[in-house]
Amino acid sequence: MKLALVCALVIGGMTPITAPATQCGWQEGWVKTENSKAGSKGWDSDVPLRFSADFSRRKEAQRIEGYFDQTSIGCGQSTTLKIIGAKSADIALYRIGYYNGAGARLVQTIKSTKRITATQSTPPGQYLVKLKSPGKTSTFVPLLIGGSSKSEITFISSVLTWQAYNQWGGASLYKGADGKRETKANTVSFDRPYDGDGAGQFRYMEEPLIQMFEQLGLDINYLTDIDLDKAPEIDTASIVLGGHSEFWTQSMRDVIEKEIQQGTNLLIFGGNTAYAKTDLDGRVMNNRIPYRDINQPESNFMGSQFFALGIKKDLEVQADSKWPFNVLGKAAVIKGIYGYEADTAMGTKGPGVEILARASISPTEKGFVAMSTYYAASSAAGVLNLGTNAWVCAMANRCPWGHSFDATSMQQIRLVTAAIVKQAGRKKIGNWRPAFIDIPTRS
């Protein structure tokens, strides 16, 4: 593909791992303080949500698009924004948060390309950078600005998965320009915009969850999974994953397994997590192979794993008197939440797990069922896997495969999510919430 690179923006920020938060002034309680500021209502009104990963949904238009030469930056670091489709742009940096329901705050606007340095005016977080140019369709570009390496919660933004599905220029790791798996790419580069609205899968697989975390005022350390690939360790109570974190490097997995062994909680608000092993060579992703095909099933550390594609099943609560589903009351059902991809502990290897919730089996159905699982590791780390990639997108009723959710289901999902989030800053959740094993250890 040809990339007409016609202008550049350089932004400095805060490093998520190596630089102390105090260098940029981010003290305890900064998230609560940040979200007390006025948000920007209608910040995304001129960039309609368009899902990534399905090029057929992309309407033909004259766009201004772009990408950064780094997925994340830290204190004293810089990144260059490459712009495609226009000679100049109005550039607006929006930080995603709660902001009294507005959902984002305009942090800075730039009328011309220039070098800027991050200060107190560019707090850590996930940013969507809006590009505008006369006569062009506006798009977003995602950028993560990191902060403190020590925090209650570390949120991992799954940019490897976004890029694996990205069809900008024609090919992804799944299919080629003709829509066929046979013509898929073996490598993909981060040196290109995302398809859809330019934001990758962020607006539906992560944004609703981040906004709830920030609403509750918990201090958050933001990382991409590329940062996680390079991280020696993470000083946090809980590591949190959003709705779709399918592609992992071996280094990422090694870090997560080590953190669980040391007592760090793992809270997964998605499905099909850690399914595909990929290699990262600079800004290029290479290959895709299921971890279970190399005798490393993801259930070894999650307790359950991906098993079904294209389903839509109701969730029936099993542990209705225990965290986190106890907020719904007795015999609660959340309609249609298991799918499009879903997980199970049946037929897998790994630690014994408690079934928090599961799908029902109809009289004509055989085999495994979707489920949400939990276990407490020997380190007392709590490992919770909601087991469906509909969970986060259903919070805002914006799932890409056509499933929709009524107000009751959305409220149920948000209640359970809030119950989990409120405990995410608790160290070693397994000491507070032991697991009541339903499926024993499998080897």
C-alpha cells in the first residue's frame, strides 16, 4: 500500500513504565481531580462510529486520516503524527474519561504542525485525536499517554488485536482485499491508519469500560499491550483487559503469568482473550497461531478459554449470592450477552474454577456451554474472566456484529461491571473473595 505522508505532529508525554509520576505531577487521586473538570459534550458528533475490521462497511468518502509512529508515549518522549489525505489539518486532542457524562475532554487544539511537550495539560490516559480538514470526512487517531508505573489498576489497551483486524489498505491478518481468508496478510504494520472511523476497536471494546473506571475515581495506569510486551513487571493491584484482547506476544503472556504468581489480580471483561500468539518486530506484527496449538492453552492461566464463534446466548447467574453477580439478585438472567465469541472451562486444562454464570443448554443442544469463571491463585490473586466479547460493547449498545441490548440488560451489565471495578483496587482479591470450585483442576 502507498502512504502519502504529508505532515507531522510531534507530541511529548509521560512514560507508562520508566518515569515516575511525580516528574509530570501525577499524584494519588489525580483521576478523580481530572474528571471533576468540564467535559466536551458532542466531542464525537462529527465522527460517526464506524466499526473496524469489516472493510465492506466503510463508505467511500474523501477522508483525512493518520497514524502515530508510536502507539504510546511517556514523559519526555515524542511521537510523530503522519497525516494522509490532506495538506493541513485542525488537530484536537480529546482525553477519554467520565467528565460528568460527557465522556471526553478537549485537552488541546493545534492549528498547524509543530512540536509540543507534555505538561500538566496532557494528563495520562487514552486519547482520540480528531483530524479535520475542509471538504474531508473527519476521523480519529488513537494515542495512549502513560503515567505512573504504580497504581491501583493497570488498564491494557489491546492495540495488537486492533491492528490484526485492521483492513486499511486492503489486508489484515484475517483476510485480504477481496474478503477471503486465502488472501490474508502474513504481516501487518502499525504504519497505517485504522479502518472504520480511525479509532480501531477502542470506541466499542474499551471506551465504555474506561469511562466507568474514571467515573469511580480509581487511579489508573494506562498501557498498551506493546508496552506490556516490554514490561519487566507492573506495580499494581489489578490488570484489566477490555472486550477483545485476542493477540498476545509470548512476552506479554510471560508478564501476565508472572504477575498472577506474585498476587496481581487479572480481570477480563471480554472473550477470546489471549487466543492467538503473534510476534512483534518493531512496528510489524508477524503471523498468528493459537496458543493451544503449541501446548500453551490460555485456560492454563485464565481458567477458561475461547470455544464458540457466532453465538448469542442468555447469561444465567449461578453464584447469585457472591461477588460480583450478587448485585443482580436471585436467578438473574442477562439476555443475549454471550457472544459473538464466548469462552468455557469445559474440556480445557487449567486450575479449578468457580462458574459465576453460564448459558443454558436447550433440549437439542449438546456439548460445551459459554460461561463466566473465577478462581483464586495460590498467590491469592483473583482471576475473573467474563468470557464474552459482548460485555463492554453492550454497556453502550454498540456491538459490531448486529446484536442489540435493551435498557434492562444494559443496566444489569453496568451494575456487575461497577461491582467488579469497585474491588479492582483491592490487592489479592482471592483473600477477600475465595473461589467455590465447580470444575476441578484439569491437566
